[in-house]
Amino acid sequence: LLCKLFQFVSESCTYSTILNITALSVERYIAICFPLRAKVIITKGKVKLVILFLWTVSFISAGPIFVLVGVEHENGTNPLSTNECRATEYAIRSGLLTIMVWTSSIFFFLPVFCLTVLYSLIGRKLWRRKRKNIGPNTVIRDKNNKQTVKMLVVVVFAFILCWLPFHVGRYLFSKSFEAGSLEIAVISQYCNLVSFVLFYLSAAINPILYNIMSKKYRVAACRLFGLKPLPKKRLSSTKQESSRFWTEPSVIT
């Protein structure tokens, strides 16, 4: 039971992370491209409902894990010595393991496609807006636009970098059972070593990126952890820039 529960929680958190990043990207798209509508659409109550819905979808999608994994041992060996939490023989023979791998891949490649489209639209909107606006604040506006686009590109790149090895290793792992290839199994193990490190890194890298590249996020982080706030003069100028040049998300998550 512990084996199944551990894999279920891990899979649920994986799906939830991907879905929440995608939802956050949609929020950014609305906040930047439709700032007036964002104040009506994006509320705390709706955000809580979306989070609850995403976690529900994650739990349901990870449900088959209870059938796919279990404590198995090598045939002809002592179970006490070779017991291992892994995919069951039934899951391999029935093809359920392959179906789960493809489901997991969809949870990766579809959000990547959505992130690419959304951030491309955001970037295009910002650059078009920069050309249309003429005035004394154009230089500052241009700088903020470029900084926002850079941050979005870095977030997408970090997402792909952290998750791609994980899904490649999972795909090779499933193929090693089907083909019975030792070479594929060895390669999948190396992929797993890299992917597990990046898997946990992905959980912490986004707040670091936001903190480095966003003044607004740094101010919110200082307030959250009770750190010394920025000087009043600097803080007021930051708020003034945020309200005047709406290039950063209006909702901090």
C-alpha cells in the first residue's frame, strides 16, 4: 500500500505542477493583454476554485497508478531480497503502462504548446504596444516590456529543461520492458538520475526566477517572509511604475 500511495502522490504532484504552471500562464496572458478584464475575471474566489479543480483533475488522472505499480520480485529469487516497488507484470502485459506513459506525455507536451502560444501572444502584444505609444515614458515602458518578455522566455525554457528528461526517461523505461532491451534499460536509468534532480529543482526554480527578474515579486516576497521592506521612496516608485506600465502580472501567486 505504501508503494502505491507514494507513486500516486508523486504522480499527482507532477500533474498538478504542470497544470498550475499552465493556469498561471493563462492568468499572465489575461493580466497583460486584457488588464481591465483581468480585474473582473481574476478574483481570489475564482482562483481558489481553479486550484481545487486542477488538483481534482490531477488526482483522477493519477488514479490508475494504484493498478499499475506494486511490490514485485524477480522470478526464481527470494522475494525478501529482490522486492521492488515498480510497474506490475499485469500493467506491462496488458499495455496499461504504455497508456499511462502516453497520458503523462500529453500532460507535458500539451502544456508546453500552450505555454509557447500564450507567451508568443504576450510578447507580440507587448512589442506592438511599445510601437504605438509615444511620450516621455517610452524609454521606461520599453525597458519594462523587454524585461517581462525575457522573464517569460526564461520561465518556459526552465520548464522544458526540467521536465523533458523526466518524460524521455519514462518513455525509455516503458520501452525497455516491452522490447526486453538491456541497452534501453541502462539508458533509461541514466536519464532517471538526471531527471529526478531536475524534477525536484523544478519545484523551486520558478520562485527564484521571479525573485531575480521581477521587482514586484521581490516586494511581495519580502512582505510574505516578514523581511525588511524596501525604502519608502523606492517602494512608491515601484508601485507607480507597476500601475503606470502594466507589463508585469497583476496577480502574484
